[in-house]
Amino acid sequence: MNYPEFNKYKEEFDNKNPYSKKYILDDGSMFYVEPAFYTQLIGFKTYRPESFEKILNEIERLVRKNKKVVFVGNFEFPQTEVDQFIFLEITDVTDPLKIFVEDKSRGSDYGD
């Protein structure tokens, strides 16, 4: 799968984590993007296009700050196996920016 939003970074294949894309920034910081995270990210591109560039900038800021990051679909069940990396979900990126997508798929609290 190609992630064009991250084309400006150097991509490096990791045999131990073939399903996650690994990227390296110019300062040596690195990050992985799991497929589920990318799907969620594209959801924001679809439903909040006006905020998408801000989200991408925040991803880069978090990587530069923390040096080693894995962007996961669910931190309790990561696909990527690495040591000394922090694991962040999409809401760890978007909630501090106050960018939300309403989840309309959940059931109603209205009783019958």
C-alpha cells in the first residue's frame, strides 16, 4: 500500500514489520504507520479535509519530539513489534488539536 502523504520522508522496509511502513525524517527520527491508522487518517481527510494538513503537521511534530513513534490502529493490539518506541492512536494526534469526527455508527441511547 502506498501512503502518498508521507512521500517527503525516506522510506525504509523493515523485514520484522512487513505490514507497517517505516519512515525516517531528516533529523533521524523515525516512525511506523500501521494500515489501520492510515485508514483512520484517510477518514479525517474525507470528513475533515480543512484540518488534514494540520493533522499531518502534528504527526511530524510528534515524531520530531518523541524520536521513535508507531502510529497504530489500536495500542492494545499493535501489529508493529519494536522496542523503545511510543505507540499513538489517531485520537492522540487529533484530540489535542480539537479535531473530531462524529461516530454515527454507534447505537442509540434512546430506549424503546
